[in-house]
Amino acid sequence: QVQLVESGGGSVQAGGSLTLSCVVSGLPSTNNCMGWFRQVPGKAREAVAGIYSTDDGAKTYVADSVKGRFSISQDNAKSSVYLQMTNLKPEDTAMYYCGADPDPWFRESGGRILLRPPNFWGQGMQVTVSS
């Protein structure tokens, strides 16, 4: 049974920081494509950041809306992924979901980043940024 256990969500004032953590278990390998998505009511879930390892090093994706403020890291030995969020803004308020897939759910093609939903999801946790 695949499980994604998230932690670290909560409330913070604008300009503050939070780090989200996710531990993945039940997948055949510890080298998975892991990352974070977020969703606000009435809108589609959007990819925030993703990461996976290759022989040439880690491949990462960070959405333009959070670039320069959010960073993603992983610990494959612990099957964990982390989202460091700094300079948080009220518009970052959302439910944040950890996603994982044995295969990459983001890739570059022709100068564009192609995204697809990962096959496995966490329960989600609220991040609220107050002004």
C-alpha cells in the first residue's frame, strides 16, 4: 500500500517561512519523482515543485509563481521530499498536496515543461498566509 504522509503545514504571516515534508512508503523504489501541488477552492490543482534523481543529478521543477521563494529538496534514503517556502504571500494560501510517481511527472520538451498528475497523492494540508 502506497502512503504519502505530509507534515509542516499551518498558518503564518506574510513574509514568513514554512517547510513542508512528505514521506513516501510502499513504492518499489526509493528513487521516485516527488513533489508538491496546491489547490484553492474552485480552481484546478497546480504543480508547485517537483524533483527526481538521474545519473546526471537531480532534475527539478519550480513553478514560475513561486520561483525565487520556494525550493524543493529530497532525501532518497528516507524517501522524503521537502518544500522550503520563504517570503510567503497571502496568495500562497491553499491546500498543499504531496505527489509521487515511480516515473517522472514533469519533463522538458521543446523548451516547455510538460506536466501530468502523479499517480499517488497525500491527504493534503492547509497552508494559510495572513496579511
